[in-house]
Amino acid sequence: MSDTSAVKDALRRQQIETPSWAYGNSGTRFKVFAQPGVPRTPQEKIGDAAQVHRYTGIAPSVAVHIPWDRVDDYAQLAAYAKEKGVRIGAVNSNVFQDDDYKLGSVTNPDPKVRRKALDHLLHCVDIMDATGSRDLKLWFSDGTNYPGQDDIRARQDRMEEALAAVYERLGEHQRFLLEYKLFEPAFYTTDLPDWGTSYAHCLKLGPRAQVVVDTGHHAPGTNIEFIVAFLLREGKLGGFDFNSRFYADDDLMVGAADPFQLFRIMYEVVRGGGYDPEAGVAFMLDQCHNIEPKIQGQIRSVMNVQEATAKALLVDAAALGAAQAAGDVLEANAVFMDAYNTDVRPLLAELREEMGLHPDPIAAYKASGYFERVAEERKDGQAAGWGA
Ligand code: AOS
Ligand code: ZN
Ligand code: ZN
């Protein structure tokens, strides 16, 4: 797509979801550096997410994490989000922070622990019913640390059983997105370590079980865009948890470590039809802002995805196809790189003005005084943190 107005039309309908946990304090295992103005409640996290949407125009939903965002009335929380101009997106389950889960959650050798974990997952579907969320995001920390610790095959059987029970409970318009991760916190085996394992489980269950690609969850050097192309082709790409990494699951701002990789991923999304709303691919961020300001960090990340998308949309498909058909390796690569090397910032500034937004979202946010206001208002009380 090289016609600028078509590119702009496509960008106008982009939707990127921000995660509630990105607005709270977070850190590494060594230290959590508390920041002023951090939200104390799920409602305040939603308020912050609404700011990101306000200045970017393309972040209309916020993912919640249960029980970090526990409230008595989830329908009321959804109504609150609506009032703020956003909606509640994916519901993220959490079966990794309880003492009972030391040896796993749904794959734990103890049936009582497995039942407890499954009950939590089913409760998350109840929450989706109340919030109107389409997606349940499942990430399991389950795995083992030592050879022989547990039976690898039996753990797959237990995983299959739990996933089938959740699938069964989903409503007609609901899906689950199954996340995989190479390692951490388990260091020897992880029960869902790669896209192939997630894919195999999802394939058995049906169309409402989809794979989610967290860009930080692969071995260094993995060709993530190939995974994206393959899953899309199979109708199994449910969405992304975007972030960037230098080493492992760093959860840094997307596009910070390797903007070229982000472009290559977005190109495969566009190429495979994953950008069309009917494809149902959820574009979510999964990040933790340890040292940088949180709302601003989310705005920057949304802009990074938008820039990569704009470049991907700018690839001249006709010229690329012709070069590929002719076997002209260098010309094909040149067409691809031309799009990547285009400075799309002026185009995006123009688009924002057409959308009634400030051309520079970060400058507009900073000038709004929101941060100073909430820093004052939220002086008292317990700031939300990773896990609270
Ligand atoms: C964990 O590594 C995963 O990325 C999950 O998506 C997790 O639920 C999220 O990062 C919040 O901790
Ligand atoms: Zn994730
Ligand atoms: Zn992760």
C-alpha cells in the first residue's frame, strides 16, 4: 500500500491496548523504585490509560489483571471505563502468585491445587461476562526446575484438561489467548515453552483458542516474524503482548531495543491480513516501566507501534511482488528497506491533526499538567504495584 491516503485510513482505525499493570510501580527482583502519582486503585489505572488514548487516539482499551485489579463489581468498573472514554479489554488471569502454586498451577501434581487454579480461570470468564471483554489471556508460570522433578507428559495431560474446561466455559463471542514463554520462573522445563506447544493445544480445542505472541518470550535470535506469518496463515494468531528485550523477558518499551524487528513483525501482520479488524488480532502492550514515567512510557510505546505499522503499510506491495517474482533479491530487499527507512513522523503528525489531536502526543500530555495533578492528588494511600 503506497497511496498515502489509504495508509492514513488504515492507521486511523488502529487500536492498541495498554495494560493496567504498566501504570503501577514495578521493578526487578532487586528493587522497585516508587514513583509519584502512581494509581492506587483499578479506577485510577483506568484514568491513566484514558490519558494515553486521549493523546494518541488509538489506545481505546485497557487490559486488566486479576486479582491485581480486583473490585466488587466488574460491570461497574466497565461503566467507569466507558465514562473515561475507554473500555476494558483482555482479562489476564494470574495463577502464579500464590504459595499453593510453587509446583505449578493447572499442571501441579496435587489435584486440589489444580482445581483452585481452574476455578480462578473460570472466575476470570465470569469477569469477562460482566465487563464485556472478548479475550481471556492465559499465561502459566508452570514448569520444573530439575530433571526428574515431575512427569513432563503428565503435566501436558493436566494442561490439556484445564484448557478444555476453560474452553468449554467460554461464551460464543469469547476467546482465550494462550501465551507461551521460553523460561522463567521455571528454569528446566516450562509447560508452554514455545508457540508450537501453544498452537498444538489450541488446535485441538477449536477456533476460540488462539495463540498470543509476547515478543519478549523467545530465545535470542528467534525469527518472530516467521512465527507471526505462520500463525496468521493458520488462523491461529490471537494477538500480541508487545514489549522489547535485550536479554530475556525484559518488558521494556516496544520498539526500543529493535525497531526493525517490530517493523518486520508488523509487515507480516499486514501481509497476512492480520491488520483487518475481522482477523481479530489483539494488539496489546505488556510492559513494566521501572525507571521511566509510566503514562509517558505508554504513549511512547503506542507511538512506536504506530510508526512501525505506518512503515509496514508503506511497503510497495506491487514492486516487492515483482522483484520477488523476478528473483531479484537485492531489489526486493531494497523495496522492503525503503519502507523501513521512510521517516513517517510527519505523516503521523498530519494524521493526528486530521483526527483532532495534537501532532505531538508527548508534548501535549506533558503540557496538560495531568501528571502534576495526580502526583498531588495521590499522595496518600498505597500506590498500586506489580502484584497489587
Ligand atoms: C509473563 O511473563 C507474561 O508476559 C504475562 O503476560 C503476564 O501475565 C504479564 O506480563 C503480567 O505479569
Ligand atoms: Zn505477556
Ligand atoms: Zn512476559
